[in-house]
Amino acid sequence: MDPYVRPPIARPAYADENGELVDYGNRWAGREVPEDAYSRTSHLERFQPLHPTADALISWLLERYDASSFEYPSSAQDDRTVRITPADPSAAPLTFVFTDFPGVIIQAGTLFEAIFPRCGCDACDEDIDEVVDDLEWTVRALVGGSFSEQVDAPSPQWVSTSLAWDDRSMSGGTIRDDLTDEALAAARRRLPSPSGVWSAWPLRTPA
């Protein structure tokens, strides 16, 4: 039985600068996005449910899988880092970074990183339900055995990743010119195999 349960998500009403209610996710439907919306971040508190969702995912991982956790010392509740390490070294470790945006950053494997929300500006108009969906899907895909990475292939500084879970998949690549050759070489050495495919996390044996 899958013990994961999404925490309740409060959806209070939010108003724009003109006092009109904002329907996040559909705010710009049929309208042109104002240029200044790209530099505004209104009602960021709507993303606060990401933190209890991440905590619920951490609890789920530790209950369902043979894994251990380590929380790095922090003086702020909204600035935490929790690393979950599966017992199988060929499975990708997973790190949750709680930010005071508020948001969550997921780091996995050697160089994978995903940010929730992706942007948070008014123009992007991200809906909290969709952002939470993406966070949950990403974590499940990372531990499910379909996560793969390639470093320096097909060209130097090129890093690619692939994820799949349920009926959805995601893949892509980017040039990591922010990393030194040594950092890229170290990341390549940490890959579980030449194929770069990380194993599924081992399930926890019932007591």
C-alpha cells in the first residue's frame, strides 16, 4: 500500500492591484500578459503548501523505501535542507531544499535539479495545485527506476536527463558552462553505470 497522502491545500481568495479576484492558472486567459507582470511576484504565500507537501514526501520516502535521512543544521524553518539516501548505492540520492520564497528545490543523482515553483512571477501565473502535482510526480519519477543522466555527451559540458513515471515522461539537456571540467568529470564518475540509469529505490522490508 502506498502510504503517501497529500496534505490539504488551502486556497484563499487573492485580489490584484485593482481589487479583482485572481484566478491563478487562468489569469491571462484570452488576454495579453502585461510587460511589468514579468517583474512582479504577488501573493507568494500561495506557494506555502509546497513545504508541508515536501515534508509529507520525505515521510513517505522513509516509510516506503529502505533509506535514511540527514537534515543539515539551519536556524530557520523556511531554510532547511534534507538529504534522503537510499540503501542501494546505484539508486539516486535525493535532496529537498526548503526556501523562504516559499519554494522547494529538488536535487538528485549527480547534477539534476528542479525548482518549484519554476518561476513564481505574475506573468507565469503558476497554480499551486499544478506546482504540487509536478513536485510529487518528479519525486516519484526520481525514485521509480526511470531516472537517467548523461554528462559530457554528446559534447563537452552537455548534461542531459530523462524521467518517466505513470503515463508521463520528461527529458532534456543543457550546456553547463557554469561547471568546471573537474566538476563535470566528478559528476560523470558518480553515475551508477555508463548508461547513466539510476536504479529504483529498494522498498523497506516490513518489520
